[in-house]
Amino acid sequence: MKLASKPGHCVPGELTNCRNRIAGLDVVKHPRRWDKPGAGCADTVSVMANHKSNGVKNRPEASRVRQAARELLAAVAEENEEGALSPKAYERSMREIERLRGQPLFYRGVSGGTGSGARVRLADGTTRIDFISGIGVYGFGHSDPDLLETAVIAAAGDAVYQGHLFPGAEYLKLSKALLRHAGKQMKHVWLSISGAMANENALKLILQKHAPADRVIVFEGAFAGRTLAMAELTDRPGYREGLPLRGNVLHVPFFDPNDPNSIERSVAALEAHLKRHPGRVAAMLFELVQGEGGFNTAPREFFVALMERCRSAKIAVWVDEVQTFARTGELFAYRTLDLEQYVDVATAGKALQGSAVVFRKAYKPRPGLIAGTFAGSTVGLAVGARIIERLESDGYLGAEGRIAVLGGRFERRLDALRKRLPDFIGESSGIGAMQAFIPFDGSEEIVAAIVHAAFEEGVMVFGTGSNPAKIRMLLPVNTTDEELEAGFTMLEKAIRRVAEERDLAG
Ligand SMILES: Cc1ncc(COP(=O)(O)O)c(C=O)c1O
């Protein structure tokens, strides 16, 4: 999807002396394991070395503290590169994690605690290209030197966590950075840790303002988080099985590119809810790119039609940007799509390294409604603010920015793959650093098979949506051409392998 340009916005043990033990497991010294066959990354060492000077601008002058941070990071990297778990110990660590949490690991892998750019090392010494970024968390990929320095310096300060009672400088810096990008109508910000908690805060301040209205309209396919209230706003019956429900959630279909009357259909559904529940609807919740629902996108006119109706009905326009944050070309996708005039409340998370709700003055909650012990870890707050600075100063934002360019490069590679495998690659969707496509018939089973085959070939991708299910990628915004090419080569191998194993046409 092409990005809309947005007028007037900025473009632009101990340091572990137990070197042969990791988490109580045996470690074999294997300094060259980065090139281990099977990871498909024979050139990893040189690529990683190149990554160390990642062209970061706006870096504070080297001070004694920064120098010390660099030395510490270099020592940690050296340690990490030397140790890899033996195959037996690696298997054991996976089994132990699975036993302790009572659930299998999604990927058969455990992180090795170091990486570079889109590449991450596993604890067995092999590498993967990570195109899912912890479902959106690693905005600048792995072991970014500048972010690690920021983290190390922040970690050496007063406290590991900061709260709302006695916040520090990092809290203020991040709050200001968020409001700088939220648009001038947004006057307040409240920090929290998880996306679900930010959404809980959003829901509470909306309900307080609109009381006694207590219903919320959501899109079919919505995902809002894992708390009790968010599980109900999420359109996945399996995610709320056995939970008590309030029964106050109403659904509207998301945009359907194959239906010429899609906008009218969704507006009519909204209209019907407003008529059926007069004075009882508090808000409509928007995911501008549906994260778990299939990376579905919609043209600006679709959102405008619905948001205008929400405003005329005086119900809150609430945008969940937990997954879209910093991936669509602006920090907030509602700014990428030039929708800020309509938005009352928005939430962010994941790539922010914490979470937040931003809101208009009219939504300021009365004292006591929103609090909570933790605002974020000092490291998370400092790194979140630094990520925003980097996005601003290194040309990532805007219609011509690096995120938009990455989206274009991804789409061209996917088109080329589709030409080679026309029966295997279906429709694609996404914006910027959020991209997805339908493989084969779009069954969840085939998506799962490709995701696991891709992991074995050396690239981490993930599934999204159902009917059709898709392969989704949340690319690090600084993904290089080389990483993109290597990742696509592995993905193609995985798709061909699945086709061959299942005797699918092609
Ligand atoms: C759109 C959206 N909202 C909320 C959440 C919940 O965030 P968290 O898992 O940090 O609680 C997610 C997580 O995937 C999400 O994608």
C-alpha cells in the first residue's frame, strides 16, 4: 500500500565470569558458530561487523560514560560469541522452558542473547534472519549498538523501574516525544508497560467520560490484548473461552477490497448499532492495519466515513496503534493516513519498548481512575525515547522516508517471488514495515507449515488472520537490502519445500 503524504509533519557472572555456563547449562566454545551451516548465513560475521557502524546520526558526543558503556558492550559481545550450547544442552533448555510454562515453544529455538540488524543468534550458535521482531518489538533489529549504549547507561542509573509516583527524566523525555508525534489535539499521555494495559487505560477514560454509555464498537477480526476486557474486544472466540463476558461489544465489518460497497456496508452496520443502542455506545475502536486479524488495510476514505459518523454521534474515536506504532511511516498510523483530526484517544506499544495512551483534554480522567505502580523500566523508557529520536533524525519518517522505502523494496521482492511462484503466492497487504501475503489456499495449516519450514531454513516469519490466513512480517525498520534478499531466499526455499512435501501444484 502506498503511503499517503502527511502535510506539515517532520520528515526527516558479574560481567559473567562463568563463560562456559549459560543459565545453568553446558556450553561449548564455538567462536565460529555464527557461520554454522544450517543457519544459511555463511556471511554473518562480516555482515555483523559492518553493522557496527550503522550510520546513526545525532549521537551524543562520546563521553567517559559512553566510552565505558561501549567497553562493557564489547566485552559482553565477546563473551556471547564464544559460547554456544551443545546440541544436548540446547534441546534440554527448550524442553525445560516448555515444561515450566506448560506450553510448547512456537519456534523450536531459544535466543542466544546477541544479534546484529535483522540477524539474531540462537543459543545453539546458529543464526536466523528475524522478520517478525518479537511480533513488533525490535524496531531496529537486534543488538543495535546505539540502543544498547542507551540501555546500558540508563541501567546504571538510580532504579530499574520507574513509577507514576516519582518519575524520572526518562519518563518526561518519552512523554514529550510521544506527544510531539501524536498531533496537536492530543494533550496528555499516560505511560504503562504492556499494550493491553494501555488499552485498559484508554477504555477506562473513555467509559468515564461517556458514562453511562458502556458499549464499544470494534471491527470484525479485532485484537486488543489479553486482559479480561481486551479479550472481549478481541474478535477471537478461542482467546476468551471460559471467561465471563460483559456482552457490550458490537461488531462492524472491516474494509473488504473485493466489495465495491464495503464502505457503505460498514457505515450501515455502525449506523444500525447507534440506532439500536441510543446513548449507550461510548466508542469505536480502530486498528488501522489489523495486526492479528490479517494485516488488512483500508483506504483513508473508509476510516473517514466511519470516524465522521462517530464524531457526529459524539462517541469516542479510539485508535489502537500497539502493533502499527513506528511501522507505517509515521509513529502513529493515523498520521500516516492523515486522520488526526478525528482521533480522541490512541494507544501505542511494542516498538515503543513500553506502552502509552495519548488523549485529548476532554478525556482527562478524574484522579484515581488511572494509576498503577510501574510506568516502565528505566531502560525501556530511555530506549523508547532514543528510538523516536533516531526515527526523526535518520530519515525514517514521512512519505519518502526509509520506512516507506523499505515497504516498497519488500513489495518489489514479493512481486518478483510471485512471478516465479504464481500458484504459491496470493494477495499481499500491509504498509511500510508491516507486510503480509496469502500463501497457497490461505489455510491456517499451510501457513503454520511455511512458518516452521522458514525457521528451519533460517528466517523467522509468523502467521496472521484466518480465512484466509497469511504469512506476516514486522520488519526491523533498518532492514538492509542484503538482509531482505537473504530472508526472501530462505522463505522461497521454505515455500518450495512445503509445496513439494504436500505435492501442491506449481
Ligand atoms: C493491536 C494490538 N493491541 C494490543 C495488543 C496487546 O499488547 P501486549 O501484548 O503488549 O499487551 C497487541 C499485541 O499483539 C496488538 O497487536
